[in-house]
Amino acid sequence: MNKRNDLLTKILFVILSIIHCVPSFSQEKKDAQRFFPKSDLMSIGVYYYPEQWPREQWERDLKNIKKLGFEFTHFAEFAWTFMEPVEGKYDFKWLDEALALAEKSGLKVILCTPSLTPPAWLGEKHPEIYLIDANGRQREHGNRANVSVTNEKYREYTDQIVAELGKRYGKNKNIMGWQIDNEPLATPDFSPSARKAFQNWLKAKYKTIDKLNTEWIGSFWSTRYNNFEQIVLPNTEIYVEDKLSPHAVLDFKRFTADAQSEYLNRQAEILRKYTDPKQWITTNFTNVTYDADPRRANKMDFITYTMYPVSGRNTLGGNNFRMGSPYKIAEANDYYRSINGVTGIMELQPGQVNWASINPQLQPGTVHMWLMQAFGGGCSFSNTYRYRHPLGSSEMYHDGIVGTDGVSLSTGGKEFVQAIEEMKMLRKEYNPKAVIPKEIAQRKTAFLWNHENLWDLENQKQTEFWNTWQHRNFYTAAVKSTGAPMDFITEEDDFSQYPFMVAPAYQLIDQKLVDKWTKYVENGGNLILSCRTGQKDKNGHFFEANWAGPIIPLIGADVEFFDMLVADVQGKIKSGENSYQWRTWADVLSPKKGTEVLATYADQFYKDKAAVITRKLGKGSVTYIGVESNDGTLEREMIRTVFNRANVAIENLPKGVYIDWRDGFYVGVNYTDEAIQLPIQKGSKILVGENPLQPAQAVIWK
């Protein structure tokens, strides 16, 4: 009877835990900087997998890691089968030995929970722990990220291994911090446990089935429900002719992100029962997250990210395919740092990889450039995956710091060592009294971002050419071309500290946000909105009003209609003497009195209608860029116009060239194929690199 009651208690705990995911997550503000002395600038480390190499080589490898200048290493995120080889029988002797050797070598350690890779015995005993994909295929043992994070049994086993790790190593003074899980993706799960958890999530959100039917428009296609238990998981993959309710799909996205984050938060709270307060706790989201929403993982001290910029694409043409996307590190630095004031790269590409559509060699200097950009963007540490090049298994074509002989530095390894030596030099140049220059502070820009807009936009694109990430890239690149520092913020943050704010394609709004935008502008802020903003309420419904009705008084114009073009037609836009092309999306605007037109459509049946407008409101301005250009050049020029009209001095950096200021240092990087002369003031002291800045290179100056 007692065992049965214990089981019921555990089940109730799981259900209540998932139900508690429902409220939107606001990151708990923590003094994360306390873990990282500012004078250290950016420490550099490397992953090592003792369980993957002969024990007699561990000491040699860890000594070499230290000899190369690395300050810390990273253990065990995939090692559950070695920690618990059979159920309930723990073996930490090997990990004790590895940790002791790391300490002996002078290396701090990041220790990980192994929840991404369950051991074979667990799946054999409880096959229901595996995730089921949209096509009904159940994952199985032999890979990673193959589990259902809502599964009661899996959560129970995760709790146990996390608690064992915390008890054993929570007071280990050589462990600098903990990584929860690894690259949490919030993969949509269609397992029975996910369905039950989703139903409970909906009960907590809507309270009554009538309320859910109203919000999901259950009157359409007879899709209403009599009770929550009838609700199935919205599966967009199995419907071809028509689409599911976008409101149901949006809620499923929210639930999936909440469930993943609650699973991470749960592990963090278990660890904190045992760990020293000097040990930090984080997790590492991937460079561009889609289903996962990092801000929901609000029990971490801060959030870090994984970064692999080269993935077979050639964004800028030429040799850019060897340097990677020019947007990824720039956006990741500004996004993750903004969550709690601190971030780091937990996993940085060390060279050639194995998993992209095309896996080219990197341009010499690229890895070093990425490291310097991470430093310039505010990272407190940068870590690379991995020290040794694998000799077998699925990642055997993935570079390491050393090659297949286990000792010789790879090209990326040499660039890491270069960066390590330069960081030692920069620490000597650090000035704790350095203050951000006035001309840079005047450009400070907020980038308003909400993952729920991303999910809703991608679910109802309306044109195959719409890409929310590309739209975001255009605007972040435009802001960074001015040399402006940028923070990604939420609706709950303080707008007033930013002279400029960009909110591109901000589709889901409410009157509270519109009022906050209006007050921001009236008090002197310069607000920049883009096409598709303000179309829907927070649950994805159109307003019973004129199109985008709530923002009409703010932008000073009606949105008459929107248009999109087919592949072989390019629309034209005119702004002064300049012309631009578009294809993806165009809001056709009808300005009201007092609203100025900055650009018009130059063809189609709405020729001469407004495409971009601006107006003064109180002490500030609001600009609406109603069209997406093909290459982002219109967005760049319009944003620069807003800065210029505000009488703020700005830079004119080419696309793919970035300059950041951090702790008294200026850092410039170049993703283009050409040497670029950077605007370095006379009398400046160049500490790293040179000007003109060559392709795939970095320069640092004071």
C-alpha cells in the first residue's frame, strides 16, 4: 500500500510540475557576473571525454591541455552509461580519477548532467521513455536527444542521477560550474506522456473546455472538444490539404518549450540542494534556437550557447562559406548576454565538422576571428568541442584541437592557442575604470524579441519565401552596421534605457504593449517596426477592427492590404534617388496627416503608395518599414536614416564587418572577401591584428 501511495505521489508531482510550466517564464535576475572576475576578460577551455580514451592517456592529454594554455575542461554530458552501468549501481571511480587528474594538471572543470543520453538498460526496461516523432516513429537507443522529457519514468531516473552527481561533486572546489543536459532542442514529442502533459498544460491555462474552444475557434470545421481528455497533439506533418488550427499549433509550441525548460529547471533545483554557491549552473542552447526558448529556462544562473557558424551556406558569396554565417555569433552574443548579463560559448566549432550539408575547410584565421568576436560580444568564457579528433563513430570527421595522433595541433587548435596567448596580453591591458564612450552609448539599441512571434509567423508564412530568421538577420545586420551596441529584450524589460528600439515582424501584440511603445516614443525613444507587426492578438487571432488596428494611432497610417510576389517577379521600391527590389512581403500603407513617407512602391497596381513611413510623436519618432527587401539593403538604409535624423553619429560598416566595444577594448572582425579599412582613431593602440582588416581576421585596439 505504501509503495502504491509513493507511486501516486510521484505521478501527482510530475503532473503538477508540468502544469506549473504554463505561466510565461520571466528570467530570474541573478548577479551572474560574480562568478567571473571582470579582469579575467574571457577564459578559454576545451571538452575532454575520458570515457572515450584509454585511461593511460588521460594524464598526458590533460597535461597537454594545460600546457597549451587552456584554463578549464568539460566532462561527462554523454556518460550516463559509465556513471550507472546497471540500474541503481553507480560507478564514479573513473570520474573521480579524471577530476583528480584535471586538478593535478591545473585545470578547472565544468561538470555535466548526462540526461541527453540514457543508458541501454533504461530503454530496454522502459521503452516508453523514448520520444515519438510527428510520423509516429519511436526513437530508440543508439543516438542522443531521443527521450520524452515529459515521461514520468524518465524524469524519475534523471532526478536520481542528478542527485547522485550533486551529492558527490557539489562541494568539489575544482568544479567551476555545471551544465544541465546538452543543446536542449525542445523537439516536438507525440508520445502518450506528452499528450497527457499537454492536456494538463491546457487545463491549467484555460480552466474550462469552453474557454479553450473559444480561443482555438472550435466552431470551425467542427473541431470543438467536449473535454480536455479528447485533445490530441497538433501534428502539422500529417495534414496536406489543409492546416490545423494555428491557435492549437501555437499552444503546442508553447507547451513544448515549457516542458523542455521545466525539465532543465527541475535538474537545476535538484543540484542546488547539494552544490556550493560558488558553482554556477547553466545550459547550452544551440546558436539559433527554434522550438526551444532559452528565456523559459529561468532557474539557470545564466544561459550559454553552442556555435557552429560554417554549415555549407555562402551568405555573402565568395569565400564566406569558409567563414560561416556573419549573423550567428553577433546575434548569439547579444541575445544570450542580454538574458542575465553574462554568457559564454559552451561549444565553439574548432575546424572542419561532419554533420553539415557540405563540410569545407575553414579559411585560415576564422576560428581565431570567432574567438575574438565572442570576446568583443561580452562572453565570459569560450569552450570548444573537442580536444581530440575522434578515431571512430558518427563524429569521426569532426576536427579537434589535436589531430588523430592525439598530440599534433590542428589548424583550429593553433588558432585557439593564439587566442589564449593574446587573452593573457589583453588582461594586462585591462582598465577597470573604462567607461563606454558617449558616441557609442548614444546608439544603444534594443531588439524586441519573442519566440512566440517566430512560431506563429513560421506556421502561417503565406509565401514560401518568408523566412523569419532572414528577416531578423536583415535588422540585426542593419543595426550593427552603425556600430551600435545591441541587447535582445522582452516586453517586460525597461525600454527607457535604449535610445533606439527595433521590433521586426512583431505580429502578436496587445494593448499593453502598444501603450508601452507609445510611452517609450513620447518620452524620446526612436521605435522601428517592420511589416507584419500588430496583425494579431497574443493567441493569434485577428482584431475585430481595421487591419493591424491597435498600432494605427502609433504609426500614423492605415495598412490598406499586404501583397507578395511569385518567384519570377521582382517588385520595385523607390526612396529618393535609390531603388530596391522586393518579393516576399509588402504592407501597402496609407499615411495620415503628419506622417512622412520615406519610400514608395515603384510598380504594381499600387505604384506610388507608401512602403516606409515615419512620424514624430512627443519627443521621439516611430518608423514603419512595411516591406522586406530582397537583400536587406532597404532595411539598412532606413535604420541608418532613423539614427541620422536623431543626430546620432554612426559608423558605416560593410555587411559582414562588425565592431564591438567591451571593457575598454574595440574588437573588429571581417567575414567578407575584401580587406576593410576600419575607422580606428589616430593615436589608438592596436593590440591584436592590423588595419586594414583582412578577410577572416580580427583586430583589437584601445
